[in-house]
Amino acid sequence: MRSTFHGLETARRAMTTQQAALLTTGHNIANANTPGYTRQRVNLQTTEPYPAASLNRPQIPGQIGSGVKVGDVQRIRDSFTDMQLRNETSKLGYWESRAEQLSQMESIMNEPSQTGLASSIDQFWNSLQDLASQPQNNGARRVVRQRGIALADTFNYLSSSLQAVQKNFRNEIKDSEHNVNSVLRQINMLNKQISDVEPHGLLPNDLYDERDRLLDELSTMVNIKVESKSSSGHTSPNAEGLVNIYLASPQGDILLDENSKPIKLIDSETNKAIGFHIQYENRLELGSPVTSIKFFELDAEAGFKGLTEAQADESNAAVYQLTDVTKFNTNGKLRGYMEGYGYKTSEGKVEGLFNRMLSDLDTMAYTFVTEFNKVHQSGWSPIEIRTETDTQQNFFTLPEGVKGAAANIKVADKILEDVDYIAAAQKTVDEVAYIGNGTNALALADVKDAVLNYGGNQTNLQTFYQGMIGTLGDNASQANRMSEVAGVLKDSLNQQRMSTSSVSLDEEMTDMIKFQHAYNAAARNITLIDEMLDKIINGMGVGGR
């Protein structure tokens, strides 16, 4: 026999269920503009019908429904889109950081322009040609000296500016390192909170949202791979074979993707977080290249477990150490900044965008100055002619070796003191040199077009410099193009994600009206059953009175 109050319970369940749906709808509306929020949906299920199959069940035809209940509160999320989006985000982070560095290099080199190195070279050589036609003109000699000073200053400026910007990107590497470690600590703490909630059969959707937001942030700096785990501790692929981190099962392991040795940055079983520590050849020297990457267990609050940053430099207690930085081939801003700033390969060669440009600039300055001084020493200046003494005076001074040539090139002190030390003449066939002879000035002007060995390239000064600027332009163009492509793909995937996961106020208002009417109908049903019960209780059994 059915209970007299069966209908009341069915209506009560309907009211509480529709109320839960209304509360979830209100939660969606409240977080419509919250970054990283994923809209939630209440999945409604019918409760078990009456009667249940048993030996002592009442003999009634069929079964009667007993109402509705909340199955679960589900996040509307596409794990495959998330995986694609994070891959594209890491690519975008890499190309944006590369484009940023190349853009600043282009601004410093400032070619083509009237103030760049090419213009300074042309003006210097033009002054030498003028001197060749008027070797006895003191004014022409002064112009050569000033143009030489301007050329040396341009080399100095370019080298110092490139080094200053390079040092700034050392700070970007440090900030990226700290950001990665901070995000990893936060994700690890969220995993702990999630592991406290999930065993009770609850879905901490808001914690999942925050973790996904942090994963998105982490993917801009390094390329990551997320593996979720079920309550039994095994990875849980979805129907498409992709790891789904949105069911009740996961806490989520995070691996550094595309690395020579996969590093588990977050271990959900042991609740451990592994962080980065970038090592330099000399940490106290800002331009010192990156030599290796250490991975240490992170403290819950800050820093490495049991180690300060200074102690981590000397410690051998790293979980893993990547000694060949070239194998750190994951995408993301961190790699982009490291490739731009500079790193040392396993062969001991220093590479990097800024280091290559500085090396080419040093090679250019050293090779041309060495040849220019050689030609200048072979000539005769007015002072040498008058004193009949061959002093073999250099026009420029340089440090020993190629490294640092561009930063330290300057006009010789003797020429700064007196322009009559400029050797514009050569001895004639009868071994006589005179002040009106401009043969050596022409030879100095020809150094610009002389084919010399510029770092293994047999070419002239102008062609070598054009090659430097052309390579810089090609690299910058590629970085900008790839940034644009990755940005378009990221925006497309983000739109796809938003179309699935974002809150639509129109849709939520529709759901609100729907659940409200259902709630009112359930309340009306209770009123109706109350009237029926009132008839039974107060209106029956009074006919004989």
C-alpha cells in the first residue's frame, strides 16, 4: 500500500532539487566576469521508484515515481580544448619573448637610418676620400678625426646598449623562474585541498577552476603535460584517450613536457612540488650565461626545501640537474628569455641572440680596425715627414683579443691631441714622403671594400654588416610572424573554450525562469496534497454525526 504522504515527499524533493538548481544558476551569474570560472550545471536524476523489487513488495501494478534528486554539479569543460590551448599558449609565450628581445635589438641597431652604424661608416670613409684629395688641409684632417670619434662612439654605444638590455632580460629569467615556482606551490596546495574534499564524494568545482587558471598561467612560461589520477591511483583517460581532469577522480600530476628527461613537477600521490633553479657561470656577473638548470623540491611557503637560493647554487641535492641547456627544448617564455639572454652549450660555446650580435659586432670592429691600423702604420703623417721618423702610429686603439672590441674601440690619444699624426701620405718610388701626398688616405678609404676574414667569412665590411642586419631582420620577422600565428590559434581555441565554459547571462536567465516555475509548481503541488490530506483527516468519518 502506498503511503498517504507519498506525494508530499515527492513534492518536497522537487522543491529542494529546484532550489539547488537555482542556487547553482545564481552562482554562475555571480561569477559571470570571474577570470577562469567555468559555468556549472546541476544534473537532475530521478529517485528510485516505488516499490523496489523485493519479496515483500506490495502487489500494485507497475511502479510509481518517487521524485527527483541532484545527481551532481558538473563543470562544463572540454579537456581536449584545454590541452590544445595550453600548448598554443606555451608556443605564444616563447615567440612573444623572442619577438620582444629582437624588437629591442632592432631599436638599438636602428638600421636603416641616418644615425646608425652604417651611416657613421659612410661618413668616416667620405672624410678619408676628402682628405686624399686635400692632404695638406688641416680642416679635412679634423673632419677625419671627428668622424673617427663618431664611428668609435657608435660602436661603443651599440655594444653597451646591447649589454644593458641583455642584463635586463636576466631579470626576466629570474622573474619567470620565481613565477613558475610560485604557481607550482599554489597548485600543489590546491591538490592537497582537493584531496581532502574528494574522498567525501564531493566535487570541489571552484578549486578545480582555480587550479585550471594556474595551469593556464604556468603554460605561458613552460610547456606542461597534465595527467590526472583516479581514486585508485591510476591515470584516467576519457573516451577520446585524453586525460580528463574534470571528473571527481583527479588531483593531477604535472610534467614538464618535451624535455630530454620528463620531470614530474607536481606529484599528487606524495604531494610534492619540484621547482626550477637557473644556474649561471657567475651569478654575480649580470651578463654571465646560463650553464644548467637544477630541479629542487619546493617548500610549502617559499624557496627550496631546506635551501636558500644561494645554497641551491652550491648544493648537489637536486632532484635532477639539466647540464646541457640546449636540451631544455620546452616552449614558453622561460626558454625564450634564456635563448635571448645567453647560455653555454655542453661544448663550452656561448650562444644566444644578444651574444651572437655582440660577437659579430666585436668581430666587425676588431677585423676592420686591425686592417685599418695596419694601413695607417704603413703611411706617413706630417709630423713623421717633418721629423723623418716612422712612428707607425695606430689610428684606433683596441684591447687585446676580439672580445670587447666594439665596447672599447677609440681613436688613438696622439691623434686626439694633434691631427698631424694622421698618416695620409706614402713614400714615392724614390722613397720620399711629402705632406701634399694623399695616397695613404686613399688606401685607408679602400679598407671599407677590402675582402677580409670576418669571423671565418671572406667578405668586406659593408657586406658583413648588411648580413648582420639582414639576419636580425629575418629573425625578428619570423618571431613576429610566429607570434601572430600562435596568437590567432590561441584566440580561436580560447573562443572555443569560452563558447563551452563561459557563463551566458541570457541562458542563465532562461534557466532561472525554468527552475523558478518548477519550484513554484512543486510548492503548489504541496498545497494541493495538503488539501487532500485535510479532507482525509478532517472530513472523513463524520457522516454518522
